[in-house]
Amino acid sequence: MSSAANAGAGEKTYFEQQRELVISDVAAVRDMLHSRLESFTDARQSLENVLQNLNKLNRSLEGVIAVGNEFSQVEGLWSQFENVMAKEPEKEGTKDSKEGAANDAA
């Protein structure tokens, strides 16, 4: 009867005290897990955004490379033209120097 008298007077039994401690610990763990879940959700969303931006960048780079490849034939022609133009003045320069030497000797 003393337990009933204690309960009636507002005092809690050892079991009730321990139960409240466990309930508060469970609530604290639940709150911690909830905040971690929110953090993981935010991190997942951020990683998805990074992946989307990387895919956009990849498509842009592929476009730039494709445009660059279209100019490879033009670049080849200009290189050939440059090589031809670089060789001709040398030939004329050697002819002029030979003619000049022949005129000097005469």
C-alpha cells in the first residue's frame, strides 16, 4: 500500500523514473537521426546538382571538340600553304645570290 500512497502523493517509482530517462534518450536519438537524415538528403541533392552540372559541362566540351575537328582540314591546308610560301623565297634568294655572284665576277 505504500507504493499506492507514494504514487498518489506525486512521487515516481524507480521504474517510472528509468522509463522517463529511456524515453528522453530515445527522443534525443530520434532527433539526432532526423537531423542526420536531413544532412544526408541535402548532401545527396548537392551531389545530384554537381552530377547534372558535370554532364552539362561534358556536353559543352564535346560540342567544342566537334567544332574544333571541323577546322582540322582548313588547318591542314593553311599549313601546306605556309610551307610552300616559306620555301619559295629561299629558292629565289639562292638564285639571286648566284646571279649576283656571276655579275660580280663579270
